[in-house]
Amino acid sequence: MKNFDINSFINKKVSDMPPSGIRKFFDIVSTMEGAISLGVGEPDFATPWHIRDAGIYSLEKAQTHYTSNSGLMELRKEICNYYKKFELSYSPSEVLVTVGGSEGVDLAMRTVLEPGDEVLVHEPSFVCYKPCAVMAGGVPVTIETTSENGFKLTAEQLEAKITPKTKMLVLSYPNNPTGAIMTREELEPIAEVVKKHNILVLSDEIYAEMTYSGRHVSIASLPDMKDRCIVINGFSKAFAMTGWRLGFTLANEAITRAMTKVHQYGIMSAPTTSQYAAIEALKNGEKSIRAMVEEYDDRRKLIVDAFNSMGLTCFDPQGAFYIFPSIQSTGLSSNDFCEQLLMEQKVAVVPGTAMGSCGEGFIRVSYAYSIKQINDAVERIQKFLNSRK
């Protein structure tokens, strides 16, 4: 009888996949008394009451059954109305309601990619794009952005990475972790390269509401780009609904139908209670969004000034709720900085390398936390830096 090796049953793609560099520190903090976390991108606001109340009311009315695979028709109509603010016109048949934006990313890649197709991912960026591409049989290709150009993808960088195998570009602005945004003028040359080479764009716009110097511009709104884009968005960030696990995709009807087939076999439908709450969010949530964004803006200014004053130079973020300061002056690697800060001062931040190798020398710090928590963390970080002088 052969020895039983449980590891031999695990898909090699999965066994070779590194765990999330974000969650590593979050898991340590959860067991550490007195620790302060600035590591997780989760709003500290409670979901606004009128949204919670809509979810509760749906339960009281026993609206607890499956919805259609695509999501409630009323919700899909509201999503279409909502995206008009970004100068885009979609029909409900082009909308798919998903279990968070992350499911949308996974669906898009599994639906579009064939084995060996290349997926261009600009970094630093959110951690899920490359693993999702690999699991879908794709080959992720990194495009490194730098603080010198504001962490923005350029048409020249994009052009240089395109090969006959390129099928998809992941575009993630406002950006996690840098807070960079892209203006219409900056997106236009990117769109021209996309059209020239006939590739598809996966545009992750989960932070679309969180811009501090003008309204978000979707690349899908540019001329002849709508059908070339799969737009990903959701309710977690703008409406403080992380635990409700609800997102959506916007795409050409043919792609949406194909993604729905994958969704129906793997998920069936998104949570019904969350969908009813999301209808209320879209109908009456604008005031809540504006209040939260104003608060984030105050925190943004405070934390950027604090890190610059400590000598940890910080690119000025114009979107999302993160800063990406350089820690190169300390002589520590990103991982060592984060580990030592956590052990010595009980403050958790994320090493920049969790968001791509070009993040070495940086850390990601979330300001989706209270002013008091930010001030307390800054005081501890200053002590950590002073101890190394």
C-alpha cells in the first residue's frame, strides 16, 4: 500500500500560490492585545441605518428565497441608473450581481481567459488579480509603476508589454494601495493602445466614489471603449457594506451572459437580503457617501502630513483610502519594517511587497480608521523610528 500523502491531492496552482500578505499581519493583530491596525481596507463606519433597515425589512417580509442568477431586476436597474453619474449607459441585461467585487474579478477572468493568455497587471495593486489569472489558466504579466510618475500606468509602458498572447489589461484606479487616480486625459492614450491591439480591459472601480480632486473617470466611458471593458464595482467601500458581500459587473451582454453561466454553477445568486439593502443604498445613499468621503479626506490630509513630518515621504493620494509611504530611509526592508513595528509598538501596516515586488521600500497604510486611532498609531510609529536613530 502506498503512503497516503494529502498534499498530493492539492492542485499545484493552489499549493504554489502564496497566501495574502495583507491577511498575514491582520491575523497576528487579532491575537495581540492593545494592537492598533492600519492594515485592512475596511471602512470603520457602520453601514448607514437606512440601508440596514431595508435589509431587516426584507427579512421581516420573508424575502429569503433565491433571486434570479443575475440578481434582482430592481437592483440591476438601479445599478444602471447609478452608473449614469460616470457617463455610462447600461441595460439590466448587461449587469450581473456578484458576491463582492472579488467574485466579479474571478468570473471575468474565468470567462474570458484561455490557457496561456496573458493578463497585464500594473503594480503595485490589489492582491487578487494575479492569482485569479493563474487559476483561470492565464499568465499574469507585471507592469511596474513608480512614485516618480505618480504610480500611473502610461501608454508607453502598456505598449512595451503587449505580445500576441495578450488578452486582458487589468486597470485598477483609484488604486489600492497607492491612492493614485487616472484622469480622462491620462486614460485616453491607454484606450488607444487597447483599441490598437484589440485587448479587453478589466476595470476595477471599487473605489470610484473615493476621489478627492474631481469625479472618477471610467475608461469604459471613453469613445469605443464600453464593449471592450468589464467594469467591476460593489457596495463594500462606498456604502460601508463589506460584510454584506455584494458587488456587480457591467459588460457587453454577450460577456455578461457567459459570466452568468459561471456564476450560476458556482454561486447560484448573491445574498437576497444584501440585494434589497443595496437597492436602498443606491436610491438614497448619496448623502451618506458624501459624509464618509469628507471624513476620509480629513483623515487623508492628517496622515499624509504626519508621515511626511516623520521623514517617511508619502506620495499624495487622490483616491481610495490608503497611503503608500516610502520607508527606504530606515534601511529596513518592507517586511522587516512591518514585522518589527508590530512586535515593538503593536502597530500593523502592510509591506508594500504584498502588492507586488515593486512595492519594496514602501508600506501600505489605511486611513479607514478613526482620527484617534490614526493619531495613536502615528505616535507609536514615531517612537519606533526614534529608537533607530
